[in-house]
Amino acid sequence: MEILIRRSPEEVATTAADIISTHLKPGAVLGLATGSTPLATYQELIRRTKEGEISFAGTTAFCLDEYIGLPPEHDQSYHYVIRNEFTKHIDINDAYVHSPDGMNPRPWEAAEQYEKAIVSAGGIDIQLLGIGTNGHVGFNEPATSLRSLTRVETLHSQTVSDNSRFFDSVDDVPRYAITQGLGTILRSGQALLIATGKGKAQAIASLVEGPVTSQCPASVLQLHNNATVIVDEDAAFLLKESDYYRHVEEARPDWKGLDGRPKL
Ligand code: GLP
């Protein structure tokens, strides 16, 4: 894993946008996350698109997850949120912005279809991720199989409580979701996890320096071939080896691209 420590949430967003931009070309498949953390990154990508620096033309996007039982037009469905916050402001074809069908009465089938759609698209080139305070990624809660594929997940009470800020009351938060699995995330070409604020420090310490364990689902990134974690100083404050991670970045070889691969 590559750990990039930034001074502020704004710098986290700039670096995340730099990395995502290296993947943009017709045919690229992007994995998009919801939650508040990616919003600044999306704002930066929108700005760059409007100024003509980058283009999402010809790209396809797959959302990480979706609540079960919220119709697409509900303002907290991820189908709606990803459009409202990001994709309707960039030059991606809306027909190529996918999310799991949370209204399918047979949600387990919707989950299987979604996994197949990702495979048919050629797999995800870059998967953007946030992290829950309990270490979840997507909606993969503690005790998720490290090889799980897209499926139905029961939300943890911590997640329901954390996400209740987006709803009128905690009782309105859906209890189930369809989420890409940890195995789905492991198949992505590059996994890019971003976190800001002290509230994420424990989850980040467990992800980066704890054991690989389904008790911290994000720790599966230790098994990813090409994972990048970008954090601000607050989210990094429990990392024991932060000096080393800074040194690794300063000593980055010239040949190594932001996408984690050798530059051609
Ligand atoms: C939700 C999403 C996750 C996201 C998490 C953290 O549970 N399913 O994908 O990472 O929230 O969100 P935030 O960035 O708002 O803290």
C-alpha cells in the first residue's frame, strides 16, 4: 500500500483528483463512492472538467453500493446522490452510470447481476473508497468474507447511526444494502481510499497497521496489488509509521506513476 499524508482535506481531494485523472480515457471504468468524504474530490474533478483540463467522455462508472428500498429518485438513494453531487456536472454519459438496483424485489439477484455487469465492462480500473468509523468499505461490515462479491448486507447499528444525519430520523435509515464485496474491490486495478478527520483515525490505523481481519473490512486493502490511501493529518494521527510513509513518498522513484504503475 502507498500511504499519502496531506495537510488538509483540500489537499487530500487534490491528490485524489490527480490520481483519478491519470485513469481517464475512453473505455475507462471508474468505481465511485458516496458519503461526505469524496465530495471535495468530486468538486475538484468537476472544476477540472469545466475548465477543460480533463474529460470523462467514453468512461463508465459503477457505484460501490446502494440502499435497499429507496427508489432511484429518493434524494438519499446513491443513484440520486452520485448524479446530484458528481456525474450530472461532468461529461459522462448518464446511461453509463450504474448502481445496484435497490428496488429489485429479489435483491440477491440484483447483486449477482451487478457483479456480472462489472465483469462484462472489463472490471473497474480505479475504485474510489471512503471508510466508515467501524472500518467498513462500501457497506462491507465487520465479519464480511474477505473474498465476498456483490451481495446483500445488513447494516451495522454504528453505520445506521452514522448515516442517520442524512435522514429525518434514524428510523428512516434503510437496514439493508447491496454492496460490492471485498473480493470485488480486490479485483480493481487501483483502489484509492480517502479519509479525513480525527473520527477516522482509529479506522485508518487498523486498516494500515492492524492485522488483515474481517473485523476491519478495509484492512483487506493490505491484500490489494495496488492500493493507495490518502489521509489528512487528523486521520493519520494514530499511525505509528507516518514518518516512514512520508519518506516513501519523498523518495518516490521517477519511474513510478500516480496510478502506482511504472510510467511508460
Ligand atoms: C457510507 C458509505 C461508504 C462510506 C461511508 C463513510 O456508509 N456506504 O461508502 O465510505 O459511508 O462516509 P463518510 O465519508 O460520510 O464518512
